[in-house]
Amino acid sequence: MLGERIERARRWKGLALRELAARSGVSHTAIRNYEKGLRTPGSRQLLALAKALGVRTEYFFRQQRISLADVEYRKRASTPKKVLDQIREDVIEQAERWSELLSFFPKRPIRSFEVPRPLPAVESLPDVERVADHVRQAWQLGHSPIPDLIDVLEAFGIIVITTEIDHDQKFDGLAGAVAGTPVIVVSEHWTGDRQRFTLAHELGHRLLEGHLPPGVDEEKAANRFAGAFLLPASQVRGRLGEQRTRIDAQELLLLKQEFGLSMMAALYRALDCEVITRSYFSRLMKRFSKFGWRREEPGEPYPPERTVLFEHLVYRALSEQMIGESKAAELLGQSMASFHQQRKLMTHVAGQ
């Protein structure tokens, strides 16, 4: 088990044996023997490996064994296997901490995800709009912009994990399940509009799986769901009108800022809702390509979202004496010194 944890941490950090050896001062032969279970590292070697890998020594002894089920990568053809391995190990490590944290609560502190049934029937791609409206209604979201999509998904039983591995923008998201709980993974390096579309897209996959007739492509349906969920048809027509022959780029930018989806996604919504014709849509897409907006849109990027639920539950467990400070720091991936420094400020503010 110890050897497996060392190997997993090394893969998580994207290091070859010799790279870890150079960082830790432990020979690559010794590390290979540790990973194969042929030798057991002493405390000095274990501390050196933990420091080189950026983990606490408790990581190597964690007993949680998590399997990530039903994994679906939205990856690009150029995504290196090394990057996918890193992302997978990062997700499993975070999922392990989630599982361990939840085990301390006598009653599950988060709700179980349920599909808001009955979903409207889908016979063609436009019918997906009704599914998005149904979910908004079931979750009491109305048709207004969703200010924090991560918070909404977590409130309805979906765990959102952000990974820092994707420095080069090499993958487009990951979905799976841990112990039956849906998990969606996005990069913390993405802009907020990209995070939000990916989150809504993966929600669409989960809702529409097995609900589509032959001939309706699930990937296109998930895209249609994501756009309709983030920017309902009523709001598209309310902002842009019923039919337009021209749309100013500034209008798309304002929709992006208000509803948190990209200008291009807003343009697709105008097409989906038949506000513009396909020929005009094609002309605008050529303009996007000409100005490089398909890679980087004008204006300030939409700010990324972050999850706070895990951290909140750690401090709740600490406050209710389900765990001690050492376990709380371990779950948060902090050193005791950093944790105590943070706690000093919190204790002072709370007057404890």
C-alpha cells in the first residue's frame, strides 16, 4: 500500500523516477524498490519524498481506496497521456479526501443527486430546450442569470472538483462518479464562462443519457442543454428581440457578462432560438475567426468560479469536534503552520 501511494503521488505530480530522485535526494533505484514493495522507506526518506512531492506524510498512509467510475473525458486529440494520468490522480486524491471527510459525519451533510423527473420527452434537438427549462423550474432557478453555477450543482448533490494540472488547456472536462455521487471536474485555470459551459454540458450528459431517441447526437444535445440552461430562450429573445438581421458584438459581450457564457455560445443561442438566420450566423463566425475571437474573446475574461463546500465542511467537522486540527489540516492539504496561521485570524474574528 505504501509503495502504491508513493507511485501514485509521483504520477500525480508528473515526475519520472529520476526526476523525483533528483528532487528528493533518494536514489531512483530505492524509489523504484519502494514502489514495487521490495523495500520500505525509513522516516528520513519518507519525509524527503513528501517534501519533494508537495504532500504531507499522512498522504502515504491514507487508507481510503477510491475508484472513479463511469469516467468520461472531454479531451482533445493532442492531450498527452501523462497529462490525463496527472488529472486522474489529482481527481482521485481529492475524491479520497471527500470520501474521508464525509465518513466523519453521522448523517450525510450533502443531499443525494436526483434527476428532476419526469423529464420532458425529447424527439428532436430543439426539445432539449424544454428539458433545460424543466430543470430550472424544478430547482427553482427561474430564468434569471445563475451567479454561481458550482454552488447550484453542489446544492443538488453533484461534487465539483477543480484541478490545477491543466496548465496548457489540454482537456475539456471530466465526469464520473465516486461511491455513486456524480463528480464533474474542471480546470481552475479556465475562464469562468468555459468552466460554466463545461459544468452545464456535463449536467446535460447525466440528465439526457438514455433519454434521447436514435438520431439525436448526445454531444450536440448536451451542448444545446448547456446553452439553454445558462441562457434560456426567453432571455435570448428578451435581450435580442424576436428576429434580427444584424447583431453588434457588444451585445454578445453584454450577454456574456450577464449570463456567464462565452460570446460564441451566446451567438449559438441566437441561432438556436431563430433570432438570426444560419447564413448570418456563418458570417459572424467568419468575423470571429478573422479577429481571433474563437481563441480569445475581447473584453475582460469572465471570472472563474471556485468551490468552497469542501472547505466549509472541514471547518464544520472541526467545530463540531468530529476531527482534530491535524486531520483538518491534512484534509485541506495544508501544513500545520499554515493551518494555525489561518486559524489565528479566524479565532480572532470569531472571538473564540
